[in-house]
Amino acid sequence: MKVPRKLERYIVETKVGAPATLVICAVAAGHLVLEQITNATPTLAQYRLQDFAALLGLTTATPVLATLVIGLSLLRHHQQARSWRFSPLFLIGMGVEAALCTMPLFGLGILIGVLMPFASIETGGLTLALSAGLYEELVFRLLVIEAGIHVGMTFLGLSRAASTPYVIGLSGVLFACYHAPLLEGFDWTSLLVYTCGGIWLGVLYRFRGLAIAVLTHVLYDILVLEQIANATLAQ
């Protein structure tokens, strides 16, 4: 079955092209601005990336980390020699696609009977959602999956395709362990939800790119925070 040319271009551009680059840069810049306004506490993933920046001799301040993410995203786009020309509808399409991709996450929570909330609600909720969506995806999808695939190919003799399912599963387990401190005690059900959620985001990263995974994560966190806030007001 032949894919329409416009759809094919949308799939490619929103995965590795200018729209994807702009989304990553916009989320990093948006989080930076909001963090300065709200003084929100950084997520653990953000702290770990700031520690990595420190190993490079850079300060651990958020502006440096955000600048590093934006700079590397722009450099990658430049090295790929891809055009900056694209239809603005692509950005709208990415938003709609990410919103649709949150549905399995909500369905999973309802099916198992738990929700995956953050520990608290505060004015920096949007800041928290942007931080988690961007920096957790950079750690658990970009770094873990790509590093795992490299290890599988280099030391185990596996192809990229053969390594990917195992590495995505590993990223899901690590994602669940990362969120375990938010749970009240050791809850296998909630850990399963986090694991499956992490696997789903890993699948999105593998087949639709980092930008869609980040957008999906951000939108889901915003919706969860809004749902919790409404429940709190109703009490």
C-alpha cells in the first residue's frame, strides 16, 4: 500500500525534521522560562542531566542544560542538512497525534485500576510537566534505548532491530523504578503501570521519534495534573 506523499513527508519531518527540532527546542525554552517564574523543583532526571553537564565542566544551572539541549538539537538538524521549510499544519498534526497517543496511557491506568499522579499539585505544575516530559524522555528513551542498542550491536552481535524490543522493555522497567519513590510503599500494580507506560513511550520514540514521545509525555502529565486539581477542588 502506497503512502500519500504528504503523509509520508509528515511522518519523516515530524520524526527527524524541522518540526521535531522546533518542538524539542520549544519545550526546553518553555520549561526554562516557567522554572524561573515559578521556582519549581527540578525533576530527578533533570538533576541527573545537570550532573552530566557538570562532568563536562559546565555549571549545573538549568539555563545551561536547556541551552545545551537546544544547541545540540539545532546542531543535529544542521548536520543532517535538512530544510527548515515545512507546513505549519505539521505542528498542529503533532499536537493532535500526541493527544491521541495519551489515550493508551489513560486506558492502561483505568484497566489496571490506578492513576499515575505526581506527588503534589502546585503552581509549577506546567513547569513540572515540561521538565518530566523533556528530561525523562532524554534519559529513558534517547540515552537508555540508544545506549542499549549500541551495546547489543557491539557486544552481543545483535542487529538494531533485534536489540530494540529488549532495550525498550529495559527502559520501561527503569522508568518504573525511577518513579517508585512516588508510590506509597512497594506497589506491584503501580510499578506495572509505569513499566507499560514507559514501554509505550519507548515504542513512540522508536517509531515516531523523540519529539512525539516528549509531546505525549508532556500532554499526559498536564492532563493528569488537571484531573488531580479538579478532584482536589471538588473535595
